[in-house]
Amino acid sequence: MSLGLGTSLTKGGLVTPGIVTDSLVLKHNYAAGGVVPVSDGAAYFDGSDSIDLPASTNFVTGTNVTMSLWFKWGDGDDTYLFQNQKGTGQTNIALTLNYNGSSLDGYVSLLTWNGSSHDWLTYDGSVDTSGQWHHLAGTTTSSAQVLYLDGVAVATSSNTFENTASSDLTTIGAANGGASYQFKGYICNVGIWSEALTQAQIKSIMWKNYAGLTSSETENLVSWWNLDEETATDGTAGSGGVKDSHGSNHGDLE
């Protein structure tokens, strides 16, 4: 299913799935008064679609990684927010919601591959379904992970991370190239770095879209998707895709 463009938010939600550009909701910076992203829009996922990105090896080439995004949850299903694959249907590194190998309502997790099995770094964030925005980020090195919720380090681990990224797709809003664990709700300001960002850096980038990032914050940035407008699949004007603001890893709306 393709995502549309420019459908306004209402109290009842979207009329159709789309890239949301509602100036009354998202164009203001509410950082001083609440946890709301700085964004000119957001991608809405209806629970059956996804954004498919290029090969996972385009994004993860070593063992220092940060994944970061904003999400606004639409229902209680277990879901993947951002997945980098190590093979078809297998995770290299991912951010998940309500899932830790089984359904866990209100939990957020960072999933990593240790060379022989998966490790879950999980926090019971009591994420609610009342339409609240949350910022989620996870960092890893070859031997340490940190999970951040709304700029706060909420869980740490010292698991081995052995990067085995493959030619399989990286996906926003679902797992396994959109085949399973589809998200329902809104996502924007998705970024991935070849660096384990510090808490200070996480707290800084969470209040920015791509245009607001400093040169030091983009130094090891691999890709960033504002998800505030629909483009062609090559990032130029058009439809059917989303633009990578930092590189050439543009996405397909599925």
C-alpha cells in the first residue's frame, strides 16, 4: 500500500494513510512544554504497510551503531519500528515496541545479534496508547548497548554485537522487508549513525530535524529520513518514496 501526501490530522485520525503535514500539530516546536518532535510532518502507518530501504550493508558496516526515531503509537500490537537485517527474516540490529521474543505491552527494546543468537535490551517504558509521542534510540559497540527513551538512558547491557548485515532490506515500520510486525501509528526523524552517540548527543538530536543537526552530529551520520513529505523513490520530486536527507538511501513506500 502506498502512503499518500498532505492528508490533515483530525480528532478521529487520518482519512487515509499518508505523510502528514498538519501545521497545527507538527510544525511547532513544543520541546519546552512536552515531548513532541520538531518536524514538518510524519509518516502514518496503518498496520499493513512499511518503508523499505536499500540493503542493510548500506547502513551498518561496523560494530558502532546508533538508531534513532520518533514514534506515536496507534495500537497495542507487537511491532518493529526500525530493522536492519542479517538475512531474510533475521535481525542484525533493530528497535522494537511491545516485543521481546513475545508480546510485552508497553515495552521498548534494542535487539542485537551476538554471532550465534539474539540479545534483547528491554525496558518497561509503560508506553501508552493515548496518542503520546516518544523518542527512542539505541546504541551499540562491539561489547556495550544503551537504550534511550525520551532522551533518558533507561537500560544498558554488555552483550557482544557481531555485525552481520546482509543485502536484505532495512525497513522502517515493520520487520523482514515489511512482511511482519507492522507498526500502526506515526514515525518521523529517523536516523542511523556509524557511531555510538552519547546521551548528550541523543538529547540534542531528539529536538531537531535534519536541517537542525550540527556538523558534529552529521559527522558519522549514515542516513536520515525526516518523513515529512513524499518524494519519488530516488528522492526527487514525485511520489512513491521518501528522501534520505543525508545520503542516497531513499525509501520505497510499500
